[in-house]
Amino acid sequence: MTAKKFKDSNEGKLSYRAPKHLSPLASACWRKTVPFLEEQKPVDKIDSFLVEMYCTQYEIYRNSYEHLKKHGEVQEIYKPVQDMTGAIIDRQFQGFKRNPMTQIYSDAIKNLTKIGSELGLSPKSRSELMELNMQTNENEDDGMGDFFDED
């Protein structure tokens, strides 16, 4: 017996069970996303990579948001004040700097938006997919006109 091709496993559909290597948060995202995608449009097994990227970006988004809630968007900068022996005796406030996690948060949002759009998860992309579907249905010729023509 030969093994099924990747695209043919699970009848070519995405599994509702998340891949084992995903974290609990990304797995929860997978379990919510896949049924929604199946409901909206046919999703093929090959799309599992996109869904996996979407779920991992969601996890990064959530983790960075939790970090920002705890530590804030900016961090205080202090310069150590040393005595003649080199021992730190005080810290002098220098100002603020942007928390590097804000960039990770921003990148995750951009990636979620982009991948979500490719999967049809945004209202705009869903409406565009519906328009494309309606246009293809209007342009389809079933050949019945040729059948009934009297030539």
C-alpha cells in the first residue's frame, strides 16, 4: 500500500486538530480558524502552512501585548554613577526609550492582517472573494444556448 500524497491526506481538507508542535495559544487559534475557513470557502490541505503562520503570528501578537501591558510602551534609561573606585553609587535618569516589544507587536499585527487577508479572514477580502465568485458564475456558459439553437 502506498502512502497518500500530502494534498490527498484528510481528503484534501484541513484537519480540525492543530499540529502538535503549536503552542496551546496557537492551537486554540487553529481550532477557531479552521472551522470558520471551511464555512466561508473551500480550504485545501496546502493552505495549512498559511493557517499555521497565522496562528503563530497570533501567538506573537498576544505575547507581545501582554509584555507591553506589564512593562509599558517606553522604558526609562538610567546611567550609573560611579565613585573613584568604580563602584556604582547611584543611577542618573537619562530619559525614555521605546520598548523593543512595540516593534514585534506592530510586525505581528501587519503579518496577521496580510495572512488573514490571503485566507479571506477580513471583511474586505471576504467581500472581494464573493464578488469574484459572483463574476465567475455570471460568466459561466453552460452550453445550453448552443444546444437549443436552430441552425
